[in-house]
Amino acid sequence: MADRQASRIEALFAERFPKSAEHYRRATKLFPSGVTHDARYLKPFPIYANEALGSHKTTVEKHVLIDYWMGHGAMLLGHSHPAVVEAVQKQAAISTHPGACHELELAWGERVQQLVPSAERIRFTNSGTEATLMALRVARLATGKTKVIKFAGHFHGWHDSLILGSDPPHDVKYTMPGVTDGVASDIIFVPPNDLAAVETAIDEHDPACILHEGNGTHWGIVPARAEFMQGLRELTKRKNVIFLLDEVITGFRVHPNCFQGHCDIVPDMTALAKVLAGGLPGGCLAGRADLMEALAFDNPHGQKMKHPGTYNANPLSAAAGVAALDIVATAEPSNKANESAAKLRQSLNQIFAEKSSRLVAYGDFSAIKIHADFEGPHPTTDDEIPFGGDWRRLDIKADGRLGHAFRCALLLGGVDWFGWGGSTSLAHSDADISQTTQAFSNAIDMLREDRFNV
């Protein structure tokens, strides 16, 4: 940890991104802390981008950055993929909101049904948060039960019912400002990757459902393997508990048939968003027909779940989604993104080892996770998980000052890294990987000059 502000990095950052600094001064008069998403907050100020194409985005200062945010994971095909752009442009000239059923929602839903093993029925939403919110209501309506089992550290959106316990530290009582004790009392927490704890919680609390985030905590900070997912599916079936798989991030990104296809399981319900809508706003809940009947009129559950939503299945998102899923179905996007991420993880660990750095790279599929406090030999293969997979050592609260300086240092090297992680896409190239590795190497040098222990 540095014992003073990262003055050299901040000075160079301010010099390189002056127009972003100007925009941020305007933003602080408009938005709390000057941002419209918590993750975009950056000290001394965030960068502003006005163009994005392929694996790159361009700042208002005309600096081209290799992008690992990729639209918060939505841009599996890369930014502004020609097929998606063409589909949206064509639809925008015809209708953006007819306030009626339309043919594109049929085409979009049929593609989801063809690719997602659990999608007997589908209901579109506007986001992943809305999809998991819907899933809880459906499960409670179908079962008449209220308790929900959630894995500590897993993120399922920001609504009251599931935001609790999403972030470390995990050695204190789970609380969230603004969430009432009454709501919190319905959430039962279990450790990641612990089937015995899940079984005990089921027997003790008789829940309406259990949720799991894709391939593990925050896009795999604490990875979940196929064997565990298969065990979880078997356990929930045996105990007759509804199993919701939250594939908002992993859906279509890790495999054309999603993480459930990779694991060869069929959950009762699946939450989807991001890649689903080709980078435009959109989500859905897909699942067993009998459960999804909770949304139907005159349904067998005896009461209907109310579900409005002005922009549900809007034609622009549907057009983008249809175009994107047609390309996803070829398997090229997930295969290429997974391959690029594996190359980058290995390249980074080689640099970290050469520099005797405390940083380590790991992850599955197209995710690259960076842990900033690692000791011991760096991984030489791509299937190793630091700390033997101990979730309490992997899912920790990082030093905030280091985090801001780290991202600023990478931006100075032409790389926009998403906090302590990143995602690749169909568009990322070997040249991107090479430049990114060099940017990390330079960032370590700069951080050490500013007295950070990395």
C-alpha cells in the first residue's frame, strides 16, 4: 500500500485526459459523485468515451483504448458489430415502440428457446435485475414459500431482495443501506461451492428457491465447476426446490447454450440479459412452462404475477438480439473470446512472475480476474485457482487507493480494465493481448514508483 497519493500517476493521467476532467466537472453538478453507474466512478475522474468499434473505444481526447469492460460484459461480438448495427438501423426507421405485439419478439424468443436448455417459456424484461426479481416472485407464487437461499458473494442485481451479501467483507452481518430487516430476514446465505451447507439450509428453512450466479461469484471471482453445478442440480431436484441459474453474464458468452449447456444441466429457471440483447437494454426470465404460468391469465396457481414494463421486448432490443444470437449460435464468439482470455491470463502471469509481482491472473472462459495480494508461485497452467479456491481469500475487498491508481496506470498504457477484472470478445486480437501485457508491465513499474506494493 502506498503511504501517499499516487501523485505521478495522477499527474500523468490529468495531463493525458484533460477533456474528460472537464466533462467530469460538469457531471458532478448533475449526478451523485458525477457518475451514472457505481463501477464507472474513478479517482481523480473517469474517462469519457464517444466511439467504440471492435475491441477498442475512443475517448473524447481521441485516445484509442483496448476495452475489457465490453459494455459490462454485453458486447461479446465486440462494439458496433456490423450485423447488429444494420439490424438496429433498419428497425429504427420502421418502429421503435409500437405499443403492441410484434414479429421480432417472436423471432427473439424462438432463438432463446433454441439455444437455452431450460427455456420452455420466456418473458422479456428490461434488465438482468428485473429478471431475477421476477424469478423470486414466480418461485414464491408457485410454492407459497418465502425464504430464498443465496450463495455469499453472488450478485443477482441491485433490487432489495438479492443485493444483500453481494460484496465483501463476509465476516460481518450482511446489511445493505436502504434494505429493511424484514426483507433481509427472507434471505438465507450459504458458502460458495458447499453442497453440504446447501442441503442443511434446505432442510432447515424449506425455501421457495435457490439461486446461483452463472459460473460463480461476480463472473467467477470464486469459480464454480461443472461437477458442483451438477451436484447442485441433483440436490435441488431431490429436495424438490426450485433452482434458478442467473446467467445474466454467462448466458451465451461462455457457450452458445450458456453455462447450463457447458455443465449439461437444466435449471428450473434462467435469468438472462447482456449478450441476449446484443448490447442494447434487455433481459428475460426463461424456465419451466408450469412455473412460468404464474405470469399467465387464469393460471393454475390461482393468482397471477403482475408484470408490466413499458419497454419489454422493445423492437430495437429485439432486432439487436436476433442479429446477435444468430452469430452466437455459430459458437465462434464464445470460442474466440475464451481462447483470447486464456492467452491473456497466461501472458499476464508470466509477466507477474518475472517481476515478482503480488498480482495474479486467473479465471474461466472469457473472464480475466486479477488478485492483488497473492504470494507463492504464479500459475503455469490455466486451470489453477489461487489459494486453492478458498472463497474467503478470493472474494475480498481490495484497497481502494490501489484500485484507482491501478486502473489509471493501465489507462495511461491504452487499456481500459474493468476494476480488478476484464472480459474479452470475438474482436480481441493477439495484438491486443500483447499490448495489454505490456501495459500491465508498465503499470506495475509506475505503481511501484508511487510506493504501491504490487
